[in-house]
Amino acid sequence: MTRPLRIGVAGPVGTGKSSLVAAVCGVLAADVRIGVVTNDIYTDEDARFLRSTGVLPAERIVAVQTGCCPHTAIRDDVSENLQAVEELDLREGPLDVVLVESGGDNLTATFSPALADVQIFVLDCAGGDDVPRKGGPGVARADLLVINKTDLAPYVGADVGLMLSDSTAVRDGRPVIAASLRDPAGVDGIAAWVRAALAEHRAGSLVARDPGPMAPHHHPEAGHAHDGHTHSHEDGHVHDHAH
Amino acid sequence: MLDLLLADARTPTGGFAHSNGVEPADIEPAELEAFLRGRLSTTGLVDAAVAAAAARGEEPLALEAAWIARTPSAPIRDAARRQGRSLLRVAERLWPGALDSYSAASAGTPRPVVLGLCGSLAGLSARRVAQLCLYDDAATCCAAMPKLGAVDALDVTAVLAASEGLIAGLADRAVAARELPSAAAPLLDLRSVAHHENHRRLFAT
């Protein structure tokens, strides 16, 4: 039997990750067995919020503490999260999908492929419509980018169209979905994306792609002194930076 | 070198999520030294003796039962189980298959037992493992302190360095004891339980 698909949900604090997770669970829970692991910074508020929404049985939602290091817990030392996912699957499973919600961090925080098979990065209109332009690994290379709280755009003077076009410009064809809790189409789109990822996972064809902490960079290859190229590391390409 | 690797918080075993009783105790930075003395001399000594015995090759499941009997706090036992499991992931990568039978047979996987087994695989002496166990305990407390109180991390590092003699003496006792010590710190246990119920906490323990 295959282990559950592990989906990371990252993005800055307050962009609506927990509400989106709840909404997506609400759409999928009828036929997909879902668990959620929350990474809270100094409370188990997110886990309690999710339980209070009633979209999943309370036992399917667990919180891990991150000792003020939400970034570390999803990137360089994922052991607490992996442990939580495995225990959840053993106790409540077999589960199809476990959503791991990051504690909320800055634009450089993305999941290690050791923890997340695929990952969603969440921004919101109220955080400023210049954020997609500022970019970062999550914005540019998360498997799915969500621009959330589009319903607030008129009130905060944010240009959703600009956010979508700036995002699309740096994402090299990867999907972007505009969403708000008042717009079922956005949440349905995310749920459909989750189903597609689950199908790939079950087919064994899903390969975790690391958005990476690093921006694409440039260095000349040995033996090709005049043929250096720019690339990101998402393709798993391993090489020696000392050359 | 593997003793350094096992003592290094950068080795991914989730240590950053723990304060080893410092957050539950709500101490001031000036109290850290006294806190360490109390903790290391009681539960720290028990953990170190168990780790040393596991490193010497004593039956790990019997040691696990003995450790559980000496660790009355359910949240502490549960945290040690998860930390032990995380350390087993490291062991599986460094010594594939070596701890499979223990991993399958053990329900509790307490970190001190797993640390002892890793120490044995790394070729460390029981004394070195006891010292490592105590150092890790102290370093975890110290690393948490600047996140919890107004203190310069350099001051905390100085407190950790000053615990060298204490740790050396306790490591000697941990390996010399003819039977496992049962020193207890009831206040640490009680606070760990209250901490577990606290919804506003930074650290798992």
C-alpha cells in the first residue's frame, strides 16, 4: 500500500493558509481520506481552528511545536513533521492525503522534498500586490501558487490582475490560482489540483520538485568556459560548485 | 568524529523543538545554572546511565522498561519516544538495517536507549555516550534560553561550558553505578504535564 501523499502548504503569516486548508478539506473530505499536521509558532491555534470548522474528525488534525523555528521544521530538520505524518497515518489511516501546514514564515520558506511530495505557496492580496514581483522560491517554483483573499482587493487597493501576471511571468508555466473563501471556483480549482497530484502519486509518477531556497544562478561549466548557463536546481541536477 | 555528529544539533533529530523543561519551568536566565545542576543530577543522570548501559550492550528492551519505570511523566515519555524515532532515522541512514529488530520490537524507543545503541554502532565507549547524553540535555536547555528570556546567547554558552565538570562527574557516576540510578525531579515531571496542556507554548517539552 502506498503511503499518503504529503502536501506542504507554505506562505507568509496571515495569508489564509488554515482557512484554505479547511475549505479544500470541505470539498474533498467526502471521498478523500485527509489528515492535517499544523506547525504553529507559539500556539496550537491553527489545529484548534481546523478542528472547530468540523471539516474533518478532530483526531485527524495534529499540531507539532517548532520551538520558534517554523522554517527549520519544514526544511532542514523535518523529523518532527515526518513523525507526525506517519503517526497520524498509523493511528487514523490509511490516509490518502496529509496536508502539512507551515507555521507561516517569510518568502524564502519552502518545504524540503523529504517532507512534501508537492507544495502550495499561499500569498494574499492584503499583503501587498507587489509581493509576487518580489518573488522567491515559493512564488516562482512551488508546484501551485495561490493568490488568496481576492475579495479584499478593492478594499486594500490591490490589483489582482497585476499579481496574477507578475506571478505567471516568473513561474515558467506552473499553475497560479486566484482564490477567496467567497469564491467557490478558486477552492474547487485547488481541490482539483490536489486530486490530480494524488492520481500522479498513486500512479507512482510523482517526483517531488524542490522549489529550493536558492534563486536561479549562473556559473560556467568546466570545459565550457564560454558556455555557462543559468538554471535553477529544481530539476535535481547535482553538480560541483567549486569548478 | 561520530560522537561530534551525534552531539550536533544540526543533525536532524528535531532537537530544536524542545527546551527540556526550561520553558515549563519558566526560569530567568540567571537561574539557568542552578536549573541545569538540578536537572542533570536527577533525570539527566538516569538518562545517561540508561544510554551508557545500552552502549555497553545491555538488553535494550529491558533498559527501556527500566527507563519507563523511572520516567513518570507521560508527555516526557512521549517526547522521548518521538525523539528516539527521529534518531532511529539517522541510524538507519548511517548503519542501514543495524537497528531494525530493535525498532520493530520497541514500542517506546526512548531517546536515551536509542542514543546508546547509536553510540555502540559508532564505536563510542559507554563513558563517552553518558557524557554525550548529558551534554545534549544541557545544550538543549541552553539553546532554548535565549528564545525564552532576555539573555545574550554568549552568556548561555558560557553557562554550558561551565557545566563541563558537572557533566564529567555525572558521566563517571552513570557508568560506575552497579544498578541504574532512580533519581527523580518531581517538579520537572509535574510542570511537563501542565506544559503539555498549555496551548501557548513554543517548545514541545
